[in-house]
Amino acid sequence: MTTHPNGARVLVDALKAHGVDVIFGIPGIHNLAIYDALYADERVRLVTTRDERGAAHMADGYARATGRPGVCLTVPGPGVTNALTGIGEAYADSSPVLLLATQLATDTIASDKEDFHQLRDTEAVLRSVTVWGTRPATANEIAHGVDEAFRRFHTTRPRPCYLDLPMDVLAARAEVPIPAVPANDTPDVPEPALVSRALTMWLSAERPLLLLGGGAREAAGPLRRLVELTGIPVIMSSSGKGIVPEDHPLSLGDGWMAHQLGREALEQADCVLAIGCRFGPLTTSWWSRQIPGWIIQVDIDSEEIGKHLPVSLGVVADAAAAAQAFVHALESSSASTSQPRPRAPWLNVVAIREARRDAIRQRAPDAVSTLERLRAVLPDETLLFNDINGIACWGAGAFTCRLPRTFHYPIGFGCLGFALPAAIGAKIARPERPVVALSGDGGFLFTGQELATAVHEGLGVVAVVFNDQAYGTIKADQAHRHPGRLVGADLSSPDFVRLAEAFGARGCRVDRLEDLHREVAHALTLDGPTVIEAPCPQALPPWIEL
Ligand SMILES: Cc1ncc(C[n+]2csc(CCOP(=O)(O)OP(=O)(O)O)c2C)c(N)n1
Ligand SMILES: [Mg+2]
């Protein structure tokens, strides 16, 4: 007699059918059936974290490093609420994370029993940080829920989804055989007529520009070709850093300058082709800065088109499909115009890049030279994870990236404590790559206990902690906006070397920022995690205009 699988087994099989190979989480009474279904499974690595927020950031870091969805698993109630901040960051930054939020037994969920781990309304709690979720009532619905989440990850703007899995449904036997093979979903291809309209408009402009955001990261190949075929300069948001190498002769580099530095290209262009860019607050300086030229916006999410800025033409399409269509149209010369190709750039790209670097250097000399020295020793494929702090906020402009998905920042939600756990998730996903996290003494302690996870998993991540015994960026902002009225931003931070050692990690300190890059390069040659404590460069944060 064949026994039908239970809900937990159905879940695990469905996840594996979609290629899931790592789950980050914490066990508890409500999700033990899932752990049991994963027992001795050689294809799925279970990473046990020290807080569900760590699990969520790790799943996000895994997704950012690979483009593949990351998965995290929690208990109900406090497990779910702990995970929320990390899921919120993934939501804001369009990162595909699946939260497996387990749940009480079905008959107690809607009651007011004040059961152990009970949340009054889990769905309400999760709705604000996820784009879709469901509470399956049967084992088969679990499989369909997994399929639907992955369909969304692959065909729509990638944002977190959740499954709210009641423990009785995880235990129940499936009634009928489960479909094993996921549907082969392909994302939206742009309409040929729109492609040629967009191209004609863009190519006939006098001062055209290409603007790339995080949504275009999977399109690096055809986008580089597009730039080279047309000779049109390109600017990227910080999430799009490296799609075209930032030191390419046509690359204006990162457009994230919340002040005037480096905005001339956006302001002078008469036609901007924007792909996978949401025109968020940091690209637009809180929407105060206009882009006066025509905008052609390509986005997989129809609701993003024209949401923040009026657009002349909207194209709803997957970025890679659109970029390929543009390149194909150009190569087959069906979109030929009177313009010679590639044309001479209408602005001096390298001079603008250098002028911006000089301006940034004047504002934050120590931060910029530290980032430049780090760049010089870190291979291009290094995955750099930033927190929100005095040095990382200059990295968008000063750390030159040559590959997409190598510079990561909690850009949308802006939550402190992102860098270390996200770096851990990335190292698990890409063990062959150097992985470095840059945190301040404040931000590091939000999630620093995940060092224990890095030690347990034997991960060679390098965490740099810039210690100024303060929430320094905010202290500088306060000193600027409320002169002489400093309050609430000083800290008594620990000795991070001893803290690292207490966790079983390697700890070391550099007294001069000039020595940091050498320590980082050395630590990357070692097994296991290293924490490097360093002095913190001081500067007014870039969003303050002087
Ligand atoms: C979860 C969260 N809480 C508060 C803030 C506000 N905030 C932004 S930067 C910052 C200071 C960070 O201090 P630290 O990590 O030591 O870096 P530093 O600015 O000193 O270089 C604070 C408190 C935030 N971004 N996220
Ligand atoms: Mg600090």
C-alpha cells in the first residue's frame, strides 16, 4: 500500500521542484514537521539562524547574490513578527523571498483563545511586506501555493510572498497525487510595435540617455551590447550598479546622488530610456529633482510605469526580453535612422565621472579613499553588502562596480542590521565568491549575533565594523540641523575584536583606515568569519546639501 505524503513532505517536494537548495530558519513546535521532512535531505541545506530577522535577511542576501528566490522558515507569532523587518527590506528592494510562516492548527487560528504563538491576524501583519500569500487548507493547496509564489517570482516584479502553513495541514496526508513539475513560466515580452516606437524615439533624440535600475540586473549582456551599438551614455541607480561596468567609456556610473553631484546627465538629456528603475527617493532626491526630457519607461510591473514621473512611452516587459528586443531590432537594422551608429556621445562622460568623484572626495575624503583602496584589492566578483552608515552611503558613488549584483544596500527600507546576515546568505549561495559586509558599530549590533551562524556554518565572510561609538551619521545630521543640541546618538560600543573571539570568529583591529584594505584582503584568504574593527571616517551624509 502506498502512503500518501503529508503536507510537510508535499511542501519540501514542491520547493525542490522549483530548485530550492537552502532554507534559512528557526525550528519550533509548529514547524517541526517541515524539519522532519528535510531530515537527511542531501539536496536542501538547512541553515539555523539566531533570530528570524537574520533568516529573512539571509534569504534576501541569497536572492540578491543569485537572482534566485531565497526561502526562510519561521514559527508563528514571534517568528513571523521577528522576520518582518527583513521581509520588509526585501519587499522595498524587489527581492524574491518566500516566507514559510507556519501557523497554529486551523480551528484555533480565527478564535480568541490566546493560544501560544497566536497573532490576532497574521495575514494583516504580513500584507504590508509581501506582494502575495495564502493559507493552504490542504496539502495539495500547499503545492499550488509554492507554484504560484514561484510563478510570481519569475514573471512579475520579484517581491516577497508567504505561505501561512497551519500545523494540521502540514501533518495531514494528501488526498490525490501531487503534480511534481512546475509550469515553465516566461516573463512578458514587449510588443514589437512598442519596441520600434521606443527605439525610434530614443535614437532620434539629440541627447539620449540610458538609465538602468535593479530590475535590469538580469539583462547585463544585451544592455552592454545596446550601449555599444548606439554609443549612448548610461547611468545606473545603486541597485543597478555594474550592469554596465562603471568605468566603461560610456558609463556615467551610479546615479544615486541625493544631491546635485552628477545629475547633469539626467537634467540635460532630452530622452531617457529607463529600464527596471523605479525613480525612488534617492534617484530623484525625494522627487524634488525633475528629469525634464522625455522618459521611455520599461518595467515588468505596469503599476510602476509613470508612478513617480510622467512618461512619454511605457513598455510593460521583462528587462532582459526588452533589452534583447532592442538589440535585435538594431542589429536587424529594421529600426534604422539617419543617425550613424555608434554615435559620438553628446557629453564628456569621463570628465563628468571624474568631476563627481572629485566633488565626493571633497565631501568625504576618508570614506572615498577607503572605498577606493578596498576596490583595488577586491576582485570584481566580490559581493559587497552595506549597512546604513558613514562610509556605505558614499559607496554608491565611490565604489566602482564592474558586474551586476555585486553591490548591495538596504536601499528601499533602509534598515540597520542588513549587512551581516545578508552577506551570510550570499556566501552560502556563492561560496566561491569573496563576500564582505560593511557596518557601523551601531548597525552591527542590530543583527551581530548572526556571527554565530557564520561560525557554525564555517563561512569565510569578512565583516568590517567602523566604530565611532555613535550612531554617527545621525549625530552628524543632528549637529548640522540642530547645532549645539546633540542628544541620543552616542553609544558605548563593545570591543568588537573580543566580541568576535567570544563567538569563535577571528577578530582584529586596524588603527588606521589606510591599513584596512590589506586586512580585508588577508581575511578573505582564511577559512571562517573575520570581524575587523576600524576607525570610522567622519563626514556629513550625502543627502545634506551644503
Ligand atoms: C532599523 C533602523 N533604525 C534606525 C535607523 C536610523 N539610522 C540611520 S543611520 C543610523 C546610524 C548608524 O550608526 P552606525 O551603524 O554606527 O554607523 P555610523 O553612522 O556611525 O557610521 C541610524 C540610527 C535606521 N536606518 N534603521
Ligand atoms: Mg557608528
